[in-house]
Amino acid sequence: MQEGSFRPPRPAERSASAGFAVNRLDRMSERRNDAAFIQELKQSGAARSLVLFGEIPVLKRGAEGYDALFTAAEAERLGEARETVFLGHDGESALFAILIDADAPEIAQERDDIALMDLRQIATQDLAPAGILGAFGQAKSLMHWHARHRFCSNCGAPSRAFSAGWRRACDACGAQHFPRTDPVVIMLVVNGEDCLLGRHAGSRRAGHPEGMYTCLAGFVESGETIEDAVRREVFEEAGIKAGRVDYLASQPWPFPASLMIGCIAQAPSRSLTIDAKELDDARWFSREEAGLMLADRHPAGLICPPKLAIANLLIAAWVAGETR
Ligand SMILES: [Zn+2]
């Protein structure tokens, strides 16, 4: 453990049970500009790296299952690193993320000791421990940003990463650029003993199972509070003028780089005007019905999103009577 490092307290807060939310790394942000220190961590034999080919994580395939942690030598054999980011220190070793420019399908065919796997698949099939999943989310969102910010958005000249991969600098105009996280509100709209769930337009195309109903959601816009964004989205999608909004939990969502802000919104009325561009369907569900959907026991086969998604956490908390 590094001297004076930050070990976050772990109260039993609701957000900690969301997918991609467990990340116990000490990010050591105050040391990121110390290039010699970061280099020393990287060259230490204990250092490990998560590797991404573009958006796709790479896993080592072994007799015991999959392993996401590559030594420096193992990572080098996968190809040249385009970006390297220091994710943090777990108390025993430093963890880095490496983005590799490589022809992923070719490498996957040539090498039977590695597997390329979508991060959702790693999560839903439990192929990595929760802490690794959280760090993969951190890595994927950051690398998505690097891959799309190779040129300065102020003057158009090439930019370069610095501060252990947490900033990009433009040497032509002096601008500095910071990684983005996009806030998204996701809300369970409730009216007495009922909650509103919808089926997003394009759900089928996105591969969501038939019969899956979920919370409404949308991006927070410039100049908006979380509460105002919730009320605007609920009105736009379902025609309801929601009243009180309470924050419940949040979740880093690395598809590509969002922070899901989970809320409960009170609806004063039950009449709906569905925006067909946003939703294929939306309707009220009783507490009992929502409970059956969570348990996959609904008589019509309707279901809620899996536990990986914060929508599941919001619905479960309301069904259990844990929300105001
Ligand atoms: Zn510039």
C-alpha cells in the first residue's frame, strides 16, 4: 500500500450494488503528473494491465477460466500500445489500461490463449470479479475518449496524452482537454402503488429481449439540474408532469462513457401521452406485477432489465418499499 493513499470508506450504499460500480482502486490522482513515479509503478514486476483492442477487452484464456490481468511482457506480445493510462493502485499492484492498435479478428484467430470479449458479455457471464469489471468500465470509457480526441477540438492540431493518460494537451495552441463523462438521468416514475415502465424504441434492434420493460432515461442537457432533466424527459417521453424527484443511486455505465443517475419521480396523474419516437410502449405496473417481472415469474412473460443495469436496482428498491 502506498503511503498516504486514499482508501475510500465503503458504507452500505445502494450504488455499490450496481454493475461496474465496484472499483476499489486508489486513483492517486495527485501523483499523475509525476512521470518518474508513474514510470516506476509501470516497470515494477507487480504491475498489471487491462488490455483493449479498440472497444473490445482482451482476456487470457487458461485452464481455470479467464484472466484479465496482463503482465507488461504479455501485453507487449499483443501489439503496440497506442495509449497507456494509469487506472490506480489496489494496495498490492498498480493497474494500467492499454489500448492496442491491432487487427483484432486476426489476432483472435491466431492465438488460442486469448479471447476478445464484449464488456457486457464479461459482466453478464460473470467472467471477471466485480472490482475488475469496475476497472474495465473505467478503462473502456477513458480509451473511448482517447480514441476520439487525437486532434485538438480548439485548433485541429494533433494532441498528445499526458498526466498518466488523464489529460490531452495541444502543443500548437496550448489547450488542455479532459476525459468526458456524460450524465444520464434514469428514473422510475411512480404514482401511488403503481410504477411506469416502458419499452424503448429500437429495443429489438438493440438486442433487448422481447417483453422487457424498463425505466425511462435520457441525457442531462447543458444548464439543467438532475431534477429538471428527469421532469423534462418524463414529460417528453410519457406526457407526465412529474413533481418531486429523489435521487436514489448512480452507476458508471461504460457504453461509452456515461454516469447513470437513478431517481424516483412522483407522478401526480396517470394519463399518458407516449412519444412513439422514443417509446414503443409504456404503461403502469402494480408493485406486485413489477415484483413478478423482477423474479421472472410474470404470467405474460414480461421481464425487467438484469441486475447489471441500474434500472433493476431502482425497480427492486421501489418494489421492496425502500423509496420515499
Ligand atoms: Zn489546439
